[in-house]
Amino acid sequence: MKVSWTKGLMKDVAVSVTQSYREALVTRKRLTVLLTDKINASQHSARSKEGYENPNWAYMQADAKGYERAMQEVISLINDDRVDKA
């Protein structure tokens, strides 16, 4: 669990958030799969040949990359990739 989940919270609220986070493992794993699927769909769409005909292609690519970056950030927040499980 990343520190940002509990940063700035009062201790009792932080404990509650930590407990809820741990209890939501199945939901967090499913959400990770859903977000990864969305990233893959976005990447597939961005590689489409039809997009080259659009005069705003560069903006569409930038938007797609920003979308993917945001999805990756959410995945990073919900994955339990830290070792500080105290």
C-alpha cells in the first residue's frame, strides 16, 4: 500500500483506510485487469491506420498517451507493490 493512501489523515482514519484497502484485494485485482484492458484498447486504437488521415493525429496521440499514463498511475495506486505491510 502506498503511503499516499494515508498521508495527512488522522491515525484512526488511516487505520480504517488501511484495513479497507487490504480487504478489497479481489476488487483491486479485478480493477487492475479492467484498467489494463482499457490501456491495451487505447494502444490498439492509437495504432489504427485510419487515424493518420485525421489532421489532429498528433493531438490524438498525445491524448492517448496521457490517458494511458493516468491509467498506469491508478494501477500503481491500487496494486500492493510495497513491502511495508505492518
